[in-house]
Amino acid sequence: MNERWPRTGLYVITPDEPDTARLLERTRTVLGAGATWLQYRNKVADAALRREQATALLEICRAYDVPLIVNDDWRLAADLGAAGAHLGEDDGDLRAARDALGDTALVGASCYDDIELARRAVDQGATYVAFGAFFPSPTKPNARRAAPALLEASANLGVPRVAIGGITPDNAPSLIAAGADLVAVISGVFDAPDPALSVRHYLRAFALPSPAARHGAPAHPDQTR
């Protein structure tokens, strides 16, 4: 895994947001508050809108020195020069994604409740694996459920483990204690009345330093202009 990127923290995933201006505004807020990684995910947008939004998000991520990971579409990630891609069970060949994105890219795999799927993903070049849903999720109400013991059992995979699904600031510590390196959140941040405050609440579970301390930069890059 590219050591440029932190291995621990809050992995924020974008919602199915058709309003690009609103998406970008909220993304600046959550990155400024200290989110560790950002995944661009929009299951309802067409190809043109996905490219438009991913391109704009990449510029913001670079300003905050946060990796942009593109969900489902490793070809778009490669074309834009994003930090990586995340693939689900039916999103194509993970090895092909690794070959196209290069050795230093973040290539993630959804492994649901299946440690054997995670082992195969790592063998094919995954740099992190995601398990869940651990709790009922408003984004995926019918998602397969995973147990925290899966995080403990996967400790020997040698890659960061991401927990996803219904995670709140209150239940995140139990997953981190079980072995989650990152917790992934969509609605818990993007649908919050105060997204920045929500990010800070999640980060308390990790006792992470401020984004300025982590990156050696101000929390809001435009303050340097």
C-alpha cells in the first residue's frame, strides 16, 4: 500500500447526489474537518455526470491531500489519475484494476461477511478490504450482515480493514477495538445537520490529530491564497 496515505481514520463515501454544487460544498466541509479517505460513489448518475463530479472531487481531494477512490469504475479512476478504485463483487476483475492503476494505487474490495473473499482479493492485489454491514444501514437496508469477530479473524491479511454499514460515533469504537483500521460512512456524515461536527465525532474514536497536524497544512487550503 502507498504509505503516503494514512491507514487509519474516517473513510467518507459520497451519497447519490445529483446536485454537483451541493456535493462539492459538503465534500470541502468534511475534508476540512479531517476525513481521511474519500470515495466517490453515485449509483444513479449517468456516465457524463459521474465524470464531471469525479473530476471536480479530485481537484478538492488534491487540495486537502486526501486520496480520491472511485467506486465501481476503475477505468474512470485510471483515466482521471485518481488515487484508486473500489470494487464490489460484480464490478469486474480486481487484478485488471490493479494492473491498470499501478502498484501504488489504493484498490479496495467489498468482502461483505466473507473472509475467504477477502483472502482472494488480497491475492489479486487489493490494498484494503471492506467488511459489512455491521449494523442496519439506511443506504443498503438489505445488505448482508457481518460480525465484529470477522475483523479479528482477518488481522493476518496484512492490509487495512474497513468496516461499513450503519456506523455511528457511538458504535464505531467497538469495531475499532475489534480491528477496524478505517470506518466508512455515507449518511452519518453527508446527511448530518452539521457534517463537520459529525466528522469530528467519528474521529474521536481514533484519537486522531487535527488535519493540519497530519498534513502540515491549514484545515482550509484556500486560506493560503
